[in-house]
Amino acid sequence: MKTIIQTNDAPAPIGPYNQAVKFGNTLYTSGQIALNPISGELILDNIELETEQVMQNLKAVLAAADMNFENIVKTSIFLSDMGNFAQVNAIYGKYFNEATAPARETVQVACLPKNVNVEISCIAIK
């Protein structure tokens, strides 16, 4: 059975999609960008702050599904510039135990929504 996950603690969708969909014990999140869920403003001051906001948005979506970062089995990171990889990886790494970190792919793309620098999605299982 498909369950839609929605929280006001993460940015509202800006198109025909949901923040996350839970199917059975598996959660599929939509990509999160650095939109502040309260102000609606993009956090683009620097790549570290931008990545931190993305991770906080993911944390809120996970919490709405009664999950956390330990439940994540796979992440996808999309970067507008692979030159930002080290900074994004450093912030991302603070959210995971290295021994149990999820599988991951990181790709550079030509453009991301709202011209952000990073977008992250995940799959989590409880």
C-alpha cells in the first residue's frame, strides 16, 4: 500500500510530486534542495550551508515517516559542479556512521531546479 509522506518541516513540492512515498517498509524521497521550509528562501550563500539545508530537509522528511539517517540504504547526490564534491561530502558525512553508511552515487548534471548547486534524494527501509 502506497502512503504519501508530507511535512511542513521540509519544503513543499513545487510540482506534481510528493516529498516522499512509503510503500510497505520502504521510503522513497524526492530530491531535496536548499529551500528553507519556513521562509521559502533558497540557501545559496555557500556550498556548505546549502548542503546543510538539504540534509536538514531530508531529516525532516525521514522523521515524518518515523525514520532517520540510519534507515537510509541508498542516496543519490546531484551536483552542478563536481568541484564542490569535497565540501558536499564533508557535510553529508556528518549525518552517517561510516561503518553503516548507505550506498551512494554522485553525478554532475547540467542544471538543477532553481539553479541550485546540490540536490539529494534517498531510499530508506524500516
